[in-house]
Amino acid sequence: MNLRKAARGRPCQVRIPGHCDGGGETTVLAHYSLHGLSGRGMKSPDAIGAWCCAGCHAAVDGHTKCEYPRDLLRLWLAEGVFRTQNVLMQEGAL
């Protein structure tokens, strides 16, 4: 299963207050950056990604001004990864 394509149409699992549009057509797979798994133009594996709407993705990537500290944004993204993995396991995709 292509996890990037499977994100399309899914609800956002990151859910940043004031930024989340709920997902759906704006949902993409947002990769969690982690030393040793990503860096220098390398993304983390798709299994370490969250279904993330455009608003949340812009906030966690720093493309939009956000009132939340970086550590909290990383926590919300990590929680989104866990939620996404849970749904994929229930569907038998992971």
C-alpha cells in the first residue's frame, strides 16, 4: 500500500487547535523528522508519518506563523503518527 496516496481524503490526525481544517482533500502524509532516520534531503519512512491537513502541516513545518512552541508541535505530530498507525493497523495495512 502506498501510504502517501492513502492519506488523501483521510481525517487529520495531528489536530492543532486553531490550525486544523479537519482534513479530507487537504490531507497528506506528514513525516516525523528524527535524527538517524531523516535529514539532508531524506524523509523518515512513510510508516513514521501522520495524516495531516494543510493547516497542521504548515504549522509543524514552520511555513505559517504559529503561537505554539516547537516542542508542542512535535508532540502533536508524534501523536498524529500514533493515531495514523493505529488506524492502518486496524485496516491491516501495517
